[in-house]
Amino acid sequence: MLNLLALSLKNIYAERVGGDVIPRNERPALIDVHDRIAEAISHGDMDTAQRLMHDHMQELAARVQQRNPGLMQEIVDWR
């Protein structure tokens, strides 16, 4: 079930957002954030994991909003 959800979100992202939201020169920092989230989860530090993930998703949403104004208000039709 989780795989189906992730694949659906990936497809929506690829079709609607497309391109590079994170420029190549910023990808090492992106990998670092993902590593810190994974480390917090593996150490059972859910507060830190939640904070890091929240901040990461807020930044990503802001980048998508800047690049594609109005996209975040669109309704996803799952049919």
C-alpha cells in the first residue's frame, strides 16, 4: 500500500512539477538533510525526525510554490 501511494505521489510530482526543484549544486545539502532525518529515526529521536522532515517539506513546498504558483492549490483527482 505504501509503495502504491509513493508511486502515485512520484507520478504527480513528475507530471506537475517536473524538472529540478533542487539545483544540482544544492543536492549535497539535500542528501545531508535526508541522512539526518534517517539518523534521527534510527536512533528513535522522533521529535528531531519530525522537526527535520517538517522543515524539509516546508522548504520544498516553498520552492514548488515559487516555481509553479497556484499548483499547491490544485485538487488531485485520484480517478
